[in-house]
Amino acid sequence: MKKLLLTVFLLAIVTSLQAQIKPVVKKDEKVKQKTKTIDGVELGERSDKSTSNKNIKNEDVKISDYKIISHENDTTYVDTTLTIQKEYKYNYLRKDYFELLPFNNTGQTFNTLSYNFENTRLMPHFGFSAKHFNYHEIEDVNYYYVPTPLTELMFKTVFEQGQLLDAFFTTNVSKQLNLSIAYKGLRTLGKYQHILTSSGNFRFTTNYKTKNNRYRARAHIYMQDILNEENGGITDEDIINFESGAEDFLDRKIFDPNFEDAQSDLRGKRFYLEHSYDLIKKKDSISHNTLSIGNVISFEDKYYHFTQDNQSDLFGESFRNSNLSDRVTLEDFFVQASARYSNNAIGDISFNVDYNNYNYGYDAISILNGQTIANRLKGNVISVGGSYKKEFNKFKIDGKIGVNISGDFDGNFLLANAEYNLNEDISLKASLNSNSRSPNYNYLLYQSDYTNFNWQNNFDNIETQQLAFHITSDKWVNISFDYTTINNYTYFQQSASDKVVITPIQSDQIINYFRVKASKDVKYKKFTLNNTVMYQNVVDGEGVLNVPQLITRNTLYYSDHFFKKALYLQTGIIFQYFSEYNMNAYNSLIGEFQVQNQVELGGFPRLDFFVNAKVQQTRIFLKAEHFNSAFTGYDFYSAPNYPYRDFVIRFGLVWNFFL
């Protein structure tokens, strides 16, 4: 919280110092194109009606001058419009929750309703995936270029004694150098006993280029901490009381959870530098012949820590009865050297050599039932890779490839994309991805004060092949389809006879999994029906990979300008539903979800009523969430023993300052 207050205070100082200069973004005449918000989230169409900023005096500055550059160097610009996509992404993660199911309190984990297995990673992940939804990776970092200082403040109410605030500021010291600083802080007590959440994401970025654009560099520093009080969910005996809807139990603090003395903590810090130099620079816009060399250096240090005052029968027997503590660390050092050649006729070709040094594990070895469990997995991996990109009028192709050539971890990947613009409205895209890599570190080695949670495994690589197709058309419909085959799928399995026993399993089945997703807006005058529907099925591997067959979201809303177009309003109802299935169970000890095939959950509707408004650069959000909870039955869960959210009214805003 101190970091949060300090960040807001610094932003206020900078704002006051810059207040004498008030250039404002000039509206782009008759502009309609897809864009992103300041955090890089994809949006719908923007128009000249919703982008006007009448208080801005500098007519030489346009909204498109405020640029956002992704990790992959895709450039978009700041958007202050109000669209239905803004409603979907106004949340803790600032992303669309269509394929995620949040837990009761903001900042807890999410159950995953659908999976995308496209992957270009060669090394294992840290693991503890249930704790990483709000953990920003290298690929999530954006860089900026702005003609004048820019600030964004995002605020949203939470559950019981707390708030969510994301404060961001960026400025160009010169045309060559940009700096940005931001902090997203959350603290909320929650409706149930002992589910307090507290998280902080501090981020600093900079990017620089010389005047002749021959040398370019960008870097970032990320400090992240995600703390959750854990209670194990409500007891099996209390499920009847919850589902009864009895008035005495509508106060959720009455429920006694499985325990009230545990917490989990994920922390990480990362230092990243990427720079390149053009040995041969293109002479003009006609002659495109470039040769450049590049280098990436990254160091990341993270740990996961679970503590509990007393042993709980929910996890079984333990080595000691009190002061239980499981702490695991990962140090990851990465260096890449690359060369890139670009030519009009040939296209863009790059080649890279990577070095990765990893050190994962615990402070001491463990001996259980005569078996010695090591305390460390550490070593070095050398890999090589390359990429290719070329455009032929309406046709575009690109691809990446990588393979580990030395070290303890084998791995390889291939990603190929082909895109064709049939006309101004219809775009076709096909993708092929093949990946082979080791399971996450916590599948390979885990130590705990609980005896059931100690293992060391020598699993084979998980091998995935995914074929995907996308049809994009604003006039007709957007459709995506992907088919994935998985060998050696690795997961955590809950025992059918004993919920206490959790085991990492590598399946010997070949899993075949496909998804079809369609989205379409139907408009009539000032009313719009926004529809997104997904059908998915696990052809082979049911009981290993569990997903609901149907997910749907349908939003009927009204949009219009009021008060001589000083206010833009959107209001409507969101309907969300997914079919019943064997929903994964959450295990707070290991920070993971585990497969269970005993209880089917889901099949409950969720209705939200919202009123959103835009005044100049301020977007105001008001929502009555899950207002049908009292009359459609109390059978809603985010995971077994973890009830979903009751009816609640929340509000907040997103405010941009163009100084």
C-alpha cells in the first residue's frame, strides 16, 4: 500500500508540474480502425464521434501520435473511446474474462474454461500456475512513444474494505527517449472468512533510439507480489447450507472454512534489456536493404511461499504439526545474440543463439520412505532459432523456429502463420504450431512439510500440435477454429477415493481437443446485440482434460450521446453461461488446479446490468454483478467448495490526462 500511495503522489507532482502545458489530442477526421488501450488490450472500432477532445489546444498533435509498442513491435495508439470491449476488460486483469471464471474475491485465482495450447517456449515454466494470472511476463510488457506527457488512472471498487488502482505515467524526455512508470495495487478483504488478497505490480520501462535510428534499445524493470490468505474453501458439510439459500447463511462470514491460518505468496523481480544496431541501414523508402545485430539480457528471480500455522487434514499428514512452511525459488538468467537481414525481394530473416541458466529448488534435500528427493534442478541450456516474415500485396506469411541443442532439457517449436486479406472486410488466417518441452518445474521436483506433497519425476516432454483457422469480418461474422493433439499431457490428479492424495500424472493417452468460436454484433438503430459463443470438445482424453462443451456470452445494450454530445452512454444486460462439467479443483498448497471426476459443476446463468458513460477522456463504469443470484438458485461455484460471487454493485473509472 505504501508503494501505491507513493506512486499516486509522484504522479500528482508530475501532473502539477506539467499543468502549464495543455496540448490536447486533435480528433482524427472520419477515422475508423481497430486500436488498443494504454495497457495494450484490443478494442473494437473507434470513430470521430467518440474521439473528440475539445479541451486540447495543440492542433499539431493527433491521437495516433500516442503510440503503444508491444514486445513483438506491433504498434497501436492510445484509445479513449467507450466500447463494449472496454466493459469486458474493465477488471482486475484488464483483459476479457470470456474463457476465465473468477473466484469470489478480487485477486484470487481463476478457473480456466478453455485452453489455447499454442506455445513457442523451450524451457519449463516455474509452475504454480493458479498464482500467475496477474503475473506479467516479458511478452506482456508494452513500451511507449508520446508527444506530450500521458497519465492513466484506473480505479474500481472491490469486496469489503479495499480498492483496486492502476496508475500509469509516461513521457518522452526527447524524441529519442521515452520513460514510463506504473503501479497496480489491490487490497480487498472479501466476503468469506480469511480470503484477503493483496497484490502489487510495479513496472518501469524505457526505450531509446539514436537520431538516425541506427541504434535502438528498450528495457524494463518489473517488481511483483501476489499475496492470498487461503482458507481451503467451505467445508463439505456447509455446501448444503450454502445451496439452501437460507437467510441465516446469506451473510457469508458465518461459514467456517476448512482452515483460517494459511497464506500463499508469489513474488518476482525482473530486469530486462534488449538492443540492436543496424550495420547496413536502408537508404530511402524505395531501397529496403537492412542488416542488424541484436542482444537481449534478462534476469528474473521469483519465489513461491506457502505458510500455515497448524497442520490441516485437508492435505493429510505432515512432518510437523505447526509452523508449516514450503518455499521454492527460481533464478533464471537469459542471454540472446541475434542477426536480422531485411530485403524487398526476400523479406525479413533473423537468426538467434540463446543461453539460459536456471536454478530451481529448495534449501535442503528430503528423505521420504527411504527415497532421497533432491533439492535443486540447475544447469545451462543452449538453443538456436530463427524467424521469417514476408508480405505479398494482400498475402502475408511469417514463422518462427527454435530448438535446444545443449543442456538437460530437450525442446523445440515451430510456428507458421499465413494471412490473406480477401477484401477490405474479410481476412483469412491459418496457423500451425508444434511444440515439445518439459513439464513445469513443480511437476519435476516438489518438497513440502506435508508428506503427500513430495516428489521428484523424470517426465517426458509434453508434445503439442495445433492447427488453427481464423475468419475475420465485421460485416458477417468472426470465426476461429483450432484442433490440438497432445502427447504426454501432464496434470495434477485428485484421487477418486481420497481427496487428500494429489499426484502429478503424465498421461499415456493421445488427447485430441478442438474449439470453435464465433462472435457477431447485430445492430438495430441505437441497440446492439453482441454475441460470442464457443463450442469445444475433448475427443480423446476425457477425464484428463476437462472443459465445458458450451460457453456463451450475449450482451444487449443501448448507446447514445446526451447533453449536446458532452456525454456518451452505454447501458445494457450481459448474459453468461457455460455447461456443466467436471470442474477442476483448486489446491491452495501447491498453487495449482487439479483434475477431479467426481462432481459436475457449472450450468448456472450469470446476469449483469451495467451503465457506462464517457465524459471527455473519462470513462465511468457502474455494474450490478450477478443480480440473478437470489432467484436462479445458489448452485454457483468457481471450483469445488469455492462458491462464486453473490449479487454486488461495483463502480469505478478510467481517466486519461494528456498534459
